[in-house]
Amino acid sequence: MKRQSILKTSRVILFVVLLLSMLLAACTPAATAVPPTDVPAAVASDTPAAAAGDTIKVGVLHSLSGTMSISEVSVRDATLLAIKEINAAGGVLGKQLEPVVEDGASDWPTFAEKAGKLLTEDKVAVIFGCWTSASRKAVLPVVEADNGLLFYPVQYEGLESSPNIFYTGAEPTQQIIPGVKYLLDQGKKKIFLLGSDYVFPRTANTIIKAQLADAAKTDPAIAMVGEEYLPLGGTEFSTILAKIKDAKPDAIFSTLNGDSNVAFFKQFKDAGFTAESLPVMSVSIAEDEVRGIGADIIKDQLVAWNYYQTTKTPENDAFVKAYKAAYGADRVTDDPIEAGYFGVYLWKKLVEAAGSFDVDKIKAIAKTADIEFQAPEGLVKIDGENHHTWKTVRIGKIRADGLIDEVFASSGPVVPDPFLKNFPWAAGIADAMKK
């Protein structure tokens, strides 16, 4: 009965999301499709084919076509690189990993469908994937109903914790809240909020508005002076740019996603704005997106993440070298790419600690064992209480060559607090967002 109830709820959610995605498709430009199971030759296993029983399947589920492919193809590539490295080192519990790659196609019902296929037909031990919160929320009831595992590699709005999901990207206290604080510390008091129209930007901006309201108690000049959204994949910003000019903000906090960022920053520049006259703090633009936008267009703008290609650790030197060797010297690494990469290693650590690929045993060991990994960004650790990851906060400025220089970093990994329990001004947000 519990499973039937979950599936009924899932079908309702997917029906609503399907209607939204149909509306989105009408205003989203076509993107060049990448074959969904086209595993790059550079990471194809060079290990002799294992006998039956010596391999175990793992799912890789990302948008390889549609508006989100600008970001997700590279995360797939990093995931496959980690799988190749693990196989070359002997695999996991003596088994070689066999990736099964599926295309979510920037369509949330497709993500749910493909997740179900991976778990029930392909019998994968784990899924590495998703980018947008809409895709994650579409997959969540599927992995819970089928008792699968999802490793989710992207920063998000928080206010969620599932026993079947491990979150290797940042939650708000590890990215959004420090990003706003950085702007305020730089004297930027009037903030304009700009985002794509779906769950992550809307929830993130609810949090930001509460943070600004709290800051205004000690400095009344601090205020949110505008809030605008564009459909995911939208490219027409003339009306929004006119509103920004009228609002005269000191800074913009952007939660735009996908290739909308390309259109926005080109039109932003054409409208006469510069990073000096109006800084933009983005939380969904990293080195890979800068390549698509053009470094000359977005130079000196700000971003908030936990990792950059320029992060100085021995592990990162090796990671960048391996990624470029696999995919080309012109390719770049970035935060979601790195989180997709180390997520495979964290899963390996969990399996080895549990001594089994069994999902229930993995969930149990996550609660009691210290599962940590020396990732390219530095030490990361799974929080057994909420399945999020301890991560160092890093604010960066985009360089002329498209890489990002760190301009601020936390003193060490920040303990995840996805429900904002340690922020009194956030009381009630989680309950309000459920309504």
C-alpha cells in the first residue's frame, strides 16, 4: 500500500511537471543532441571484459540534449572518468563498474522514466545524475519507491533530505547565504534577484529575502529592490533589463540556469552594464558555462561555489590533468563536474565500508561511519544525519581567460545545514515552502 501511495503521488507530480515541461518546450530553442549512451572513447574501459558476475551496473543520468546540456554533458564526462579510474585500480569489492548512460533530455518526466528504467530494468546499484531541482524532485519518489540510490552533484535550494539521495553539491549555507553575505560585506545594499522560473530559484530567493530582511534590522539601507523570473531556456531579457535600470540596484544575485545565461550576459553587456557598474553574483555559472557565454562578456563578474579549476590542492592538479587528457586540453573543470567526479568515489567508500552493494546496508553505514574523501576541492565528508556533504565555501571572480580566481574562502569545510536550523531568521521557511 505504501508503494502504491508513493507511485500515485509520483504520477500526480509527473503529470503536473509534464504540463509545465510542454509549456517550456514551446519557448525553448532546440539544442544539439548528444547520443544518450555515447560513452566518450577516452574513458571507455581498457580493462579486459569481465566474466559474468564480475561486473556491476551503475547508472549515469544527465541531460545530454535540451537547454541543460550546456552544463550536464561535462558532469557525465567527469562521472565516467571516475568510473574508469576506479576500474583501473581494481574496481569496487572486486567488481568492474559498467556504466549505463541515459539522457534526461532537460525534461523532468523523462528523468523519472529513465530513473525507473535504470533501477528496475538495468538493475543498477546506484544512479549518478540530475542537475536541476525539478529533475531531482522528479527522480526522488522513484528512488524511494524502488529503494535505489541517487548521488546528486549540484548545488541546490536545500530544505530536503532523502534516505535514498546523497547530496554532493552545496546546500544554501554552503553557497547562497555566503554569496549574499559577501555582497553585503562589499557594501552592496540594494539587491536585485533574477532567476529561472522553477523550484530552485524561487526557493533560493525566498531564503535570500529573509536573509536581507534580517540584515536590514541593523542597516535599513539593505533591501531587495526587484525580483524577476524567466522560463528555463528563455532568452529575451529586454523587459527585465529595463526593470533593472529603473531599480538601480547595487548588485544582482542570479539563479538563472542553463543557456539562458548566455543570452542574459550578452544582452546585459549590450545594455551598457559592466561588472564594475553592476556586479552579478551567480550560483549556476562555472568555468564550463563561461566557455559558452564568452569570457570577454562575463569577465570580473562574481560566482559562489566550493571548487574552481584553479583550486590549489595536489588532488586537483591530478584531476585537472586527467580530465584534460581524457577530453581535450581546451576543456575545463568546474564545481558540478568535480562533485560528479568525487561522488563516485564517495559511493565506493560507502560500499566498501558496508562490505556490500545492498542499498539498506549502505544507508545504515552512512549513519555510523565517517565516510570522507580527499577530493580535488579538499576534504569532503558525508553527514550521516542528512546525507549532505561537508564543503568549503569559495567566492570567485571570473578572469579574462575564463578561469576563476578565489577571492574568499571559509576557514574549512562547512557542516551542512540544509534546513537552516542554525539561522533564526530562517525559522518557518521550510514549512512555508511546503504549502
